[in-house]
Amino acid sequence: MIHVAAASEGPMLKTGFCALCRSRCGARFEISEGRLVAAHPEPSHPTGSALCTKGRAAPEIVADPDRLLTPLRRTAPKGSSDPGWVPVGWDEALDDIAARLGAIRDRSGAEVVAFGVTTPSGTPMSDSIDWVERFIRGFGSPNTIYATELCNWHKDYAHAFTTGSGILFPDYRNTETILLWGFNPSAVWLDQATQIAEARARGAKIVAVDPRAAGYARGADHWLKLRPGSDLPLAMGLLRQLIARRGYDEAFLRRWTNAALLVRTDTGAFLRAGDIGEAAHAGAYVAWNGAPVFYDAARRRFDAGVEHLSLRGTVTVAGIACRPAFDHLCEAVEPYSPEHVARLTGVAPEAQDRAAELLSRTGSIAYYCWTGVGQHRNATQTDRAIALLTALKGRHDAPGGNVAFTKVPTNPVNGAEWLTPEFVSRAIGYDERPIGPPAMGWVRALDVYRAILDAQPYRVRGLVSFGANFAVSQAGADLAVEALRQLEFHVHCDRVMTPTAQFADYILPANTPWEREALRVGFEVSQEAESLVQLRQAALPSAGESRSDADIVFALAARLGMSDMFFGGDIDAARDWQLKPAGLSVAELRAKPEGITVPQSQRHRKYAEETEGGQRGFATDTGLVEIYSDLLRRHGQPPVPRMTGAPPEPSRDFPLLLTTAKSPYYCHSQYRSIPSLRKRAPQPQVRLHPDAAALYGLEHGETVRLRTETGEVRMQLACDRTLDPGTAVADYGFWQANPRLKLPGYDPFSDKGANFNRLIALDEADPVSGVLPHRSTRCAVLPLDEGALAWRGFRAARVVEHQPVAGDCMRVGFAVEGHETLPDYAPGQHIVLRISAPDGAAPVTRCYSLVGSARDANRGSYIITVRRVGVPAGRSDLPPGRASTLVHDGLQVGSMVELQAPKGRFTLPLEPERPVVMVAGGIGITPFLCYLETLAASGSPARVHLVYANRNGRSHAYRERLEALGEALPGMSLVSLYDAPDEGDRPGRDFDRAGRIALTDILPADLTEAPEVYHCGPPLMMRAVEAMLEEAGHPAELIHSESFGAPALPQPGKLPEGPFIVEFRRSGRTLTWSRDSGTLLDFAEKAGLEMASGCRAGQCESCAVRIIQGKTQPLSGDLPSNPELCLTCSTVPASDLILDG
């Protein structure tokens, strides 16, 4: 069934789709010599226009050395430092697991066994989720820790309080306006991002609501930069303006919402015909047009025209005072004037007005929201307000709005039909949240912890988890440790050992999506996509003894008396039954790996379709869009959107509002061990505006403490001037080490770790869903006391040395005021130098590596070497380098400057475990000179090799000193290269060879093991070095680079002047770019060039193009992991440019 290429065969491609996130992008998987070697987009697939960095990392994920490959059983008590894992066979493990689960169920009831399931929206769990849910419900447990309250519940279920369904898919192809609220598709749903790019190209406007300049917020027509947690007042303010401007569809409002239905002022319930003695109309609702008008919810019909129904004011019917539902909404939004909203959200009244004007006048709005809306104390009411804002435009299931595509008919397999009222009433948390996730059998990890520890409402005795790492990915980590240690029986299925898995009694190894078949019925993003049914092939056999989650539950079901539910263990028979209504079989799909389209007709406004009993309507109590929800009222919640309490406010001790967001490079808490992904986001970071960092005495790049009223963690500070000064944005999900990159792991249960979820309060929850405020918590960002910098900020310093060391290099020494003896630093670190400009312009700030030994007990000065940067060749219209000119010509001994203390992460090991190779170009020698001086001072025997490239002898800095260091260091070798030697430069004396750096220079034959390679120099040289090493197969984790320039903080809208000549070499076109040309991608497409693209936000890297010559400037601060590339969607030229495009 599975064909794997033999070693003698050439590469082969297998068609399928990526399963790492909700986008499920069409892909081709390349197999060579039995290994997965690459993943590519599949343009013929309806979701295959691009593939993100995670999808392209498939070969690394499959080959990850951290993978679990055999079932393991614990032999030591929980809490032991060594769990005593021993390998066991599958049959032994499954037999024992089934026996113990069955015994617990028989003795205490199925509900005392909880299950954990990771999200199918952001992990490969989507391949097996329906069968896993069928197993859980068939077993009889109403308790699945699904984290739905953190993920999709508000958009997919709370949304039904308003429209009767989850959010429909945005019709980007036909809309005039796109509203992205707390949703960055570039990071979480790539195919939506590509559709938005196409919509924008044809003129659609974008309104983005986000505290961050992330994804499409960067270039949105209206970016509403609100404070974290203030989404509800902003939505209320926009609703108020929409109503005031009459920007709603009045015909839709009257006919298809419950705006006109009367609400009793005495009870808050809807007025019914029986209340006013109209027995003939039984339970009909009542509206008013000068007389009662009856609405039959069963038939979805009014008994009179709706054009003149009252929408405002108080009416008295049969002595009962009432107000229309719409009047309640108008009353609720009235306090939210632009000025009041500005005070609550930070969004200026003018910005609100401009956005409201667009939303009011536009004919259609397609919108989407996700966790940015769903992770706050008032998430349910927020979703209600946004749903009404868009529903009132009358474009529900209509062109240009959000539409319901027709699905391919199948037999449902997830067991939802077993969720009877009696069944879900036993769910933990049901009594507190009866219309929230427990009503679907989905419970919070926090409630399960309390049930384990306190037996409330009963004691949970068993837990079976499928990839759910809730000790890191959900709040209450310390409580999780206590609960998991006390749990009677725990089984965990996963790809790697996680902080949650370490407490289990059994670990079952899960395979990767490229090692299993998976059935996908519909791909969501269009009618064409929803009509496609595809059985993804297994590209490879499973590694070791790993199995799919579906295989595991089929095997357990047979042992637990559920064989009939699982088709006798035959997964093909199960899928055939699932596919029967579509007229398909597994055999047919295997024969067509690209999938089979089952044509479906797309119909709009299905709510208005005639049925046997009337009209279809909406799946709500009233059969209408519910402006006023009696369901919410009956459960003690506001029936129209209302804010109960104020948004979170900073305090003296916690002056910032903390939020978080999903990384485009990781699947929640997964994949930090994958080198290509970890290189893009190597450390957990908290981002602040530079002014906020300065206010708190913090510096870009340093490690800080992030503290809330609940806990504390440590992260690296990154400055981002696009943020509001009162907002902090922190990463989540970091715990894994990456030994191949020598990057650390982080203890998820320690204040010295980086577990974001330890910061979240456990007692502030949305009352309907139970979600905690993961994206709106007060915090403080504080300096790290131990190991702090020698000083913070800039200090005055005096030039004490200023002398040339080569034709165009100047050695400069600085004594720092207040420091008679200066602290040591790590070899390779740099200082930040700030020099006042003599013309009164802004000071010039640059980073320079330190030279001289990093260890000196009597150091009186810090030394740097600066090469003069002249006028660029062929560009006499451009000035020479400003900073280097100031250093060479503007400084002298006695001049005053400012310095920041030594820092930097490009550091070289003083006790290396393997050989060290240094590749320097020109003044890039400086960090290596420091390293060699430090090794020489300690008498190190380390094997080190230096490749030093210069143009000629005039630019060859420190030649004599390097020769002396070579004599002092017995393990050092040196290769000196000139690519344009002068007439007097002699090979064998001044340099070793003429020409460019070659691979044999970097990796000499005498090195017996792969070395750590560090390189620093001009960009073209660094790109060439990276390319040579990559082609040679040198491990990426052993390659380290450093470059210098002004501190690179994003400066939106600050573009180079131009004009610049841009040559697209592969296309054979040469064009002139100017400031109004936009990004390189926009520029190329306007000229008729076809360029690869994806997210259009600098995150998926689908648009990456190799730079052959010249410089570029990123607009967003995003840089590709390979410096040889530029991301054309978010980059502009900074010089004349040649691209391999």
C-alpha cells in the first residue's frame, strides 16, 4: 500500500496536504532514498498557492531526534526524579491500559476518566479528531479537555447565540470591505491570507483591530490599535455609530432579526401572544405596528408586513409595558461615544470615525475573528457585539459577506448524537456554565485539576491525553503539577516527551502526518475547496513503532467493548461508511491521491429558502438573528451585548497590559526543537515600545522579568515602536531545548522559566465560556537583578585612543565616566556607540564589536576598530557612511561620546567542545580578534581556524597581530585571502591565496569532526559562506553569523528615497523603483511579473527571493532566516538591486 523510493530510484513526489494548521494547504512531498527531503506547495489544490515555514519544515519534523518511537511504561512513583521509563510492546501496553480504564469505569463511572485532546486547528490532530471524539463519547465520558474556550468556542459556538451558527467563511472574492478582528491570517490560516491579498489587489478595504502591527494590520486602510482587553467597548462604539449613521440594512433588520419583537419590561422575557390573551396564536412572539403583529417562530413568518414595525420606544400591549429588542441594543450602545471609547480603548475618536464611516457606507463586510477576541473576561459579549455589527449589514450568507458553502454529505463519526442532556449534565463545570463548552462535553483543564485534587463535583481518577500539553499551553501550571502527580492513572499519546507527558504512567508514540493516511472531506475556503474529498497518502512508513491517534483508539476500542462502534477495528470499512452518502470509497480515493471533487451547488441566503413548514430561518430560539437573546437572559447573562465591569486597567505595581499571540513559526507549544523554525524565533520574547523600555530602565536584547499578580517568568526584551507604550506582548509555548542550535529549554514550572501561562489569573473568567484573560492581564516588566549589564542605558565616555591600524581602519578606545576599571565581557560581544552629529542632526548610533582580550582585570578602556565606508561604487550621488566618517574625522582623543555596556548573543566558546572556524571579511575580523586575544591570554589549546578575506594589503587590518596570535596559540591555523591584491602584495608573505573564499578554506581537511562555524563580514560574503556550507550539508545548527548596522527597530512608512534600478534576472526585466512603488512584490506584480507569494505579511516566507547584489530594507522588521534572501512582500530596495526572480 505504501511505496517508498528505493535507494537507486530518483526523487518522487506524493500529492497531499499539510495538516499542521487550519489552512490545510495543498502540498507535494518529495521523497528521496526513502527519506522525506522537501515539502512544496501544490498550486493545483484549492488551498495550495503557498506553504509556510512550518509546512516546509516537514523533513526536520519527521527526522526530529527527540521523537518518541516506542511505547513506554513508568516504573518509578510519580514525583521521582527518574520516572524509570521502560519500553513495552504495543499489545502489552494496550491490554493493560484498556484493563485499567475499564476497571475505573466499571467501579466509579465513565465520567471519572477525563480525556485531553490538542487543538485540530493548530496541530495534526485534525487527522484523527473525529475518531478520537467518537472513542471518548463511546467510552461514556463527558469530560474532554479540549481548550475550546481558549481557541474556537467564541467564534464557532458563542456566535450561534446571535446567528444560530458558528462564524461562516468570509467571501473575500466578492467583498468591498474586510474586517479582521483579533485575527492574523498570515500566522494562523495562510490560505485566508492569500485570498485577502487577492481581494486587496482588486480594491477591497481592510479594517484591522489588533494591539499589534501584525500581518495585515501593518498596511490596513484602518488599523484600530486598541489596548488589550478593550475589544467590547470598541465594538459597542462602532455599533453605536453604525446605528446613528443608519449604515445597516433596514429591510434585513426588520425581517430577519428579532429587532422588532417586544420585550416585557417587567420580566425581560419576550412578550408572547398568550400573555395578551391571543390563544389562537399560541406561543407566537409579538411585534407592534400600532397593533399587535404576530411572529410564528416555527414557520419563521410574521402575519403582517414588517415595513412599519416599531423598533424604538415603549409600547403598552394589554396593560403590559414593552420595548422592541432593537431599543434595548440602542440603549446598551448609547454610552459609547467616540470620546468614551477612546478613554477605554486608546483608539482615537478620529480613527473610530473613519472606520465607522467605511463600515457604514460599504455595501458588504467579510470578517473573521479568532483568539484575539476569545481570550478575555468578556469574550462572549464581545463576540455578540461584533456578530451584530456585521449581521446588521444584511450580508449573512450573501455575496461579499460571510457565506455557508454546501458541504459534501457524509455520515458523521464524532459521536455528537450521543451528547444527550443527561450525558452532558455530568460534565465538570456544567452547573456553572450550562450553555458554555461543558454542554458539548468540553471541560477546562483547571476544573479537571480541581476535580482530581478536591473531588469537586467528583474525583477524576484517570486521564488519557492525545497530544494535549496543557501544563504549558493552559493556565494553572503549578496546579497541574500537583494534580498530575496525584492522578491514579494517566496515559499520554504524543510525538515527543512533553512537560505534561512526563507525569504519565504510559507514553504512546504518535507518528507524524507524513507517515499516515488521512481523510479530509472539504477544505473550507471556497465552494470548490469544500467540494474536494482527499485521502492523503502516507509519504513514508511510520518511524519506529509510532502509530496514528486513530490507530490507537481503534485498538483500544476493541479492547473496551466498543468494537461495533469502530467497525471491528477496520479503519477502511469505517471510512467507507463515513463516505457512503458522498458515493465514494477509500479505494477510489487511494487511486486518485489528488482527491475527487463531488460537485455541490452554492446557494446564498439559505435562511430565506421556503421549506415545507415555512422558511428555513436561523437556528436560534426565535428563528431570527438574535439582537436580544432570551437564552442568555434565562441563564443570567445580558441579553444584548453589555460590558459588566471596566476593561483591565494598569496599576502602580503593574503598569502595563499584557497580551500574547500565536507565532507563525510554531504550533503552539510544539517544534522549538526544529532548527529551521527555532532559528526564526530562537528565544521567548516580550515586546515593548522603546519609550516604555527606557522608562523602566530596560534595553533591547536583555533578559527581563515579566511579572503579574499571579506569577513571574523570564524573557528577552525586544523593542517595537509600533506598540502602544502601555502594551506588552509576550511569547507563549517555550519549554523545549534545541541542542542542535545550542539553545536552552525552559522549566515551565519555575519563575526562571518562560511559561507565559504561569502569569494568568485563575479566578477571572468569562461567565459563559470560562475562558481566562490570556490576552489582557496587568503586568510589570522588570530588570533581571543577577547577571545584569555593567550599567543601563547610555553612559558618557571619553576617547582615549584614536589611531589607524590599516589604510581605512581606525582603532578607537573609550574610557567610561564613573568606571575606573571596566567590566569584562564575552568574546564576540559589542558596544553601542552614540555620537552627536556636528550639524545638529539626530545623533548617530551604531554597534561595534570589541577587540582585545575579553578578560582583563585592569581594563581601563573598551577598544573598537571601525572601517571607513566610502561612497558606493557607481553612485556618486550618495554620501559616504555617516557613522564611520564621524568616527574617523569627527573624533579625536578627548572627544565625548556615549556608550551602552557590552552585550550581544554572537559569542564564541572559550572551552569549545569541537573545532571552531571563523570566517571574517574585512572589518568583520573584530569579534574574532577579541576571541583569539582571550584564548591567547588563557593559554588555550583549542583547535581554531581563521579564514580572513580582504581586498588587498591596504585593507588588511591587524596582520602582524594575527600572525603573533598564531604563534601564541598552538591550535590555531590561518588562511588569508586577497580578492584584488595590489602590485606590492606578495603571496606567501602578505597573504596565502588570491581569490574568493572557497569551501576548502572553511573546512580544511585536517578537521576530524564538523566544526562550529562563525562568520562576520559584508552581506555578500556571508551569503556565499551560508550557501557553500548548506550545499556541503554542514549542519545548520553549527553555523552562526553576525552583522552590524543601526539598531533595527521597525519604522513603518519610513522608506528609502530611491530611485533604484531593480533587475529581475530570471525574468529578464530591469525596472526603476521609486518610493510610491510599494513593496518589491507589489512593484513586480504591477509590472506584470509573476512572483510567488503567500501571507503578504513577511511571515510565511513563500515570497523569498535570492539577492544577487544590492541591499534591501524590511518594512516590518521581519527578516528571512537566510540572509541571502529577501521577503518581497514586506521589503523595498535600499540600493540598486539584482534579484534572482
